[in-house]
Amino acid sequence: MNLIKVVTRALGLLLFIPSFLSAQGIEFYHGSWSEALDKAKSEEKLIFVDAFASWCGPCKRMASQTFPDEEVGAFFNANFICMKIDMEKPENSEFASKYPVRSYPTLMFIDSEGKMVMKDIGAKNVPQLIETGQKALGKNDKSVDYEKKYNDGNRDPQLIYDYVRALNAAKKPSLKYTNEYLDGQSDLTTNFNLQFILEGAIEADSRVFDLLLQHKDKIETIAGAEKVNARIETACTNTLNKGIQFKSENLLEEAKSKMNAAKHPKASAFALHADMTYFKSVKDSNGYLKAAKKYQKTAVKKNAAMMHDLTVDLVRFFPEDKKVLAQALKWGKTAAETGGLPEYWMTLAGIYKLQGNIQKARETAIKTRDSLGDGDAMMKNKIEYFIRSLEG
């Protein structure tokens, strides 16, 4: 079920889901088109373009409901350079003439050479957009160009390297071919072999990744620290995702420990995110609550907006867990009292409702409604609906 729907039903707040979800959704690139092409080439990714118009209703719906979704963000941020382009703005006329559209939104997937890989028309919900992205990756699969040559016995080092790169770009398994090649090498410190190690280190729980750490300084002199750090983070994320798939805390811990071993600048933030992502995904409320408390203490602290975001996450993922709701109530009160926004107070009212405290839910909602001015008619209507829902 769509996570936004889960929150909506759980809190009974209808549209009281704030824009904080955008922090977890698609991260759109704000550079120029030529810079995006360079970035796509260096990161070996396709460019995803949301070609929209400011007046387009379905475009706005995707922007507010689909793009901010956490699952969408995780998939698109990992696989694409993402851009939003208003096709009717004068500064985008050159792009619009090269990639014309007939209706909005038009979703484009373009490679680093500027070639259109796939185009789709119309607004998408969360599963539809992810499916569209997966199709685009499939159409960009260049590994078949090398597969036949490899199967026919061609073991030219450059062909194997290109094969591994193509497999990685298509999100297909490649470790087998990387290991076969490296096992046959007497000197792993040649520039070519160091590049091969960097390309092949796609999972942190692998011998190739250990080789990457062993030769990290030399590889950085060839490829640069930024590219090496990006590969390390990708590999650790892949191991985290494997841990989620197999419900293995050992893989979770290995992903975190390898980030630390690499002295990655994002190691601490990665550990916090990894714990929360893992325990949320395996539906371990105790583990998630422990991770959330650590996140609050180290990252959120007294920031009202972040505390409110964290509160909503608690009830979104575990709306029936009493311990989680008790903590959500504490943080929800703090966020509302320090932040003061009506959305924060209504989140608190929703938590009271989940706990079965209908009186406090009603009191909080009425107090919030009465504090609003004449210009807040829409919010008042939503609150009235919430109050009526308490009767049922």
C-alpha cells in the first residue's frame, strides 16, 4: 500500500501530510543541461527528465504525491540524474526544440550522449513510476553487446571490463566476471587493474570491495576521491539492501563497518540511515525505535521541523505499536509546542486518535481550528473533517 495512504488512514488527517516527505524523495539536479550530461557520463547513469508545464494539473499532482515518496526517491536517486524542466520557459527553449513534447507531463530518459532512450507520457503513481524507470534501465542494457563475445571465449581485458561496466549499469550481477578476471592477474596494482577493482566493487560484502579498501589510496590517485567515495557508498548501500532482502542484521552491520573502514565522510550519517531503513523494512519496531532515538539525539536534536518529520515516520511505519506511539506522542508534543504550526498540532491530534484518546484528539483539533484566521479556510475545512471523523 502507498505509504502516504497508510499515514492518511492511520492519522485520519486526510491531507495533513506535510511537504517534509520531499527530503526523502527524488533529489532533482539544478545544474545546466550540459552539466547534467557530464554528470551522467561520469556516474554512468541515464538522465530522467520530468518535462512539465506550470499550469499542468497532473504535473502538480506528481510533484506533490509521487516524487516525494521515499521508495521513488531511493530508486531514482540511485539510478538516474533527475531533472525537472519547465518546457514553456524561455530559458529552456533550446531543450524543448531538441526534445519536443505534445502533452504534459512527459517523462524522458536520456543517455549521456543526449540520445533518447525512452519516453513516456502521463502522470504516474508510485509503483507506475518505478516500473517506468525499470523499463528505461532495461532499454539501456548494453551488456548483451558483450555477452555473446564473452560466451564465445573472448577474454580480452578491455572487453571484460566493458562487460562488467555494462552489467553494473543495467543492475545485473557482475561479481562473477570481476572475480574471474582478477583471479588471473599476478599484479593488481597496474592502472588498468586498479580501475577494474573500482568498477567491480559493487557490494561491500565481497573480496573485490576489500581489495578496493586495500588499494584505496592508489585508486584515488587514478580516479579521484569523489568517484571512489561514490562507489564505496553504492557498494555499502547494495549490501544494506541485500541485508533487508534476507533479513540479515549481519549484512547491515557489515555495510556500516565497511563505511567506517573506508573512512568515508558520510559514515556516521550512513549508519543512522541504514539502521532506520533496515528495521523499518523488516518491520522490527523495537529496532526502529532504538535507531530513531539515536537519530533524534545526534541529528534532530531540538529542531521542530525535523522532529515533526520523525514523528510522522514513527506513526507511518508502526501505527499500531504502543511503544512507538508513546514516543511519537512525546516528540509530537515537543514539535507542536516549539514549532507551533497547525500541521504539527494536527499530527499530535492524529496520534491521540491512534491511541484511542478521542477526547484529547478532539480538544487538540478544536484548539487548532480556533487559532486559525479567516485566510485559513481550507485548513479549517480539513480540521472539521477530522473532527467529524472522530464521531465514527
